[in-house]
Amino acid sequence: MSSLSRVVKFGTIFTRIRDLMRAGVMKEMDRPLWYDTMKACPPIEPPTLEREIPSEPIREILYPEDTIRAKFYKVYGTFYTVDLTSHSAVSKSPCHRFITKYQELEKTWTGSEEDLFEATGDALSQEGLQLRKRGEKRPSKGEKVEEEDTKILVSKEDLTDLLKTTVGKENQEER
């Protein structure tokens, strides 16, 4: 019954799980997900109670694009969904395109970061991606857009309304 001991002082969680499987108390298929990883790459110091906890603070892992991404979502918000299972869908997302363009322009940029952020949005709008800042209203149905070639992201509801009215007009013309 020593394998079922709940006293934490003896051994590590890894050795306790290993011993449970050896004794037949735990089946091989019931092992925790981390077991194989820890078996293949054991820690330098085993995680026991006697081990001292390091006093140095844990450093944050931030990449340069993380600040750009955070600012993008703060300014433009989320108005789309991305299929994270497809790499091509992620690389085509407005946020990813914005970060890529930002980093591209950053190499030759001499002005401030705020101006670079705005210039990135302008460059993407010239490429056909219209970003709408939070709080900006979409042009209403009767309102004309200043530039004819400007593309506007349309919501699903607007598309459905447009299709209904278009199909309805076609049906009336046929009668």
C-alpha cells in the first residue's frame, strides 16, 4: 500500500506516477499528458519539497509584434473571425497583415511610432483592406462613400439585407 501514499514528502510527482504504473494501480493509458514529456526531458533539478524556490522574478516573454498587435486591437477592435487551424487563414487576417506591413515600413521609417501606425493603416487601405476604427460608424445605406473605389468591410447582416433586396427586385421585375 506504500504506492498509494499521499505523503508528498517522498519522491516527486513523476516517481509517484511511475511507481503507480509499475505496481499496476494505474494503467499505462491513464497516465497524465505530461508524463511522456517529463520522461523524455527530465528537469535538471527534480521538483521536490527540499528544493529552494528561486528568488529572481519570472521575466515576461514579449515579442515586438505583441505590442503592435495589442495596439491594433485597441484601435480597430475585432470585426472578423479567424480559423486558427489553417495557417493561410491566419496569415491573411487583417491583424497579421497589419503587423507584417508595420514591420516592413518600420525598417525605413524615421518619424514617430504614432505616425508609423497611421501610415500602416493608410498603406493597407491603398492595398484594398479598409480598417474601421472603434466607434466609427459604417456608412448608412443611403449615404454615399466619398471615393468610389473604396472597399468597406460588410457585416453578415448587411449582406443578407442586400441579397434580400436584390433578389426581391429581380422577382418583381420578372412578374
